[in-house]
Amino acid sequence: MSNAQKIEAHVNEMLAESIQHMSQKVKKAISCGALDIENWDEKDAPMIIPKIIIQAVLQSEAEQYSAKGTSFERKINKEVKNLRYFI
């Protein structure tokens, strides 16, 4: 197995775990009372609340992989910033 295949396997495993965590966070976001779910109008701006939830969940999950407070934080931030130009 090549390094690329090993890395891809690790990433896919981590993504699968993240999907489970994010699904739980979506449920929590909907039930926490921070959003006005009851007055959501499906006809007027139907995607605003879903987009708010997605952005909050993705940012929260991204923080889990940031290595904040470790000796790798700077390197990871630099490489992520660079990689985002290519994807």
C-alpha cells in the first residue's frame, strides 16, 4: 500500500467519525434553543437556518483537527492555508 493510499484511508476513517459527530451536533443545534426553529419559513429563505447550522457544525468539527495548543499548530495552519488554494 502506497503512502497516498494509507493517507487516504486515514482521512476517510477520520471523515466517517466526523460525520457521526456532526450528525449529533446538528441534533443538538436544532434542540438547543439558540435558533428560532419554530418561526422558520420554508418558503422565505429556506436555506438560511440550515446553512447556519452547517457552518457552525463544520467550524466546530474543524477545530477538533486544528492541533491548537500543540507544537504542530503553526505547521498545520500553514499547510491547510496552502492546500485550500488547490482544492
